Amino acid sequence: MGKADLKGLIAASLRRERERAGLSQTELARRAGLAKSTLSQLEAGAGNPSVETLWALGTALDVPFSRLVDPPRASVRVIRAGEGPAARSDLADYTTTLLASCPPNARRDLYRVTAGPGPPRVSEPHPPGTVEHAVLATGRALVGPPDDPAELAPGDYVTYPGDAPHVFEALAPGTSAIFLMEHV
């Protein structure tokens, strides 16, 4: 999926979810801590939303991040490394790629994260009841609560509350992980 396709998908998803929630652009922007002009640009398919912006909008709309970036599904779907709907952080060398979102009435999303050494990616709490699971694929990373993250090596697994602040800090170049997010 190209950048323009992803912007169009995000624009349509934001409008759909905002209207479903019965919110004006002004109210959604206020709840997400964004300027109304930023939200207007995103709904018009302009701008380049960061992962932080998309998480804030998802939280304000009370929907998983995936509902804002997931394209329509085929019955069999292969996502090659380096492909898929991805969002980059403005604050750290961190990219998240949605691999699978929860279908209606299910409550999980699957992501691949790639990151490099540098500032950690500190996540604000997701909606209440969210639990994150991570398996480190390559590199080394600190993952979990900011005051006590687990140091992971390839193949290591950690789970922690996603409805509290949490961190992902790559300790080696080419670090990647698979995340499963459960939503209540």
C-alpha cells in the first residue's frame, strides 16, 4: 500500500469513526489534543500523521488504532516484510505496521514494530482494559512499564497493561518485535 493510499484510507476511517461517534471535528480534535486544522487536513487526506497522532485519535474515538489504518480484507492475506500500513513516530526511531486487526466482535490486533537505538517510544495509556503482548524477533529492547521494562532478546516474550504508560526502547540496530494488543 502506497503512502497516498494509506492517507486516503486514514482520511475515510477518521470521517467514518468520527461520524459514528457523533463528534464534530472541533470536539474530536479537542479530545485528541490536536489542532482542528490538523484533523481537517487528515480527514482531507493531507498531512502525514505520526503514530502518536493516530493513537491519540483512536483513544479519543474509543476505537483501536487498527480501525484507522486497516484496509479491506481479502480471504488470504500475506504481508511481506517492509509492506503493510505503517506509521512512524515523530519522537523516536519507531515504526508500527498493522498485520491483522480484530474483526467485528473480536478484540485483538497484531503489529510488527521496527525500531533503532535512540530515544525510547513512550506510549500513553490505551483504552481501559487493553493488554499488550510482545515477542522480540531481532535485536534487543527494553519493553513494558517505564519504571520496570523487561530487557528482551530474540524469542523473548513479555505482557503488560497497555492501559498504563509503557515503553519500547531499541538497544540494537534492526530491532523488531511482534505485538498483540487485546482490547476489552
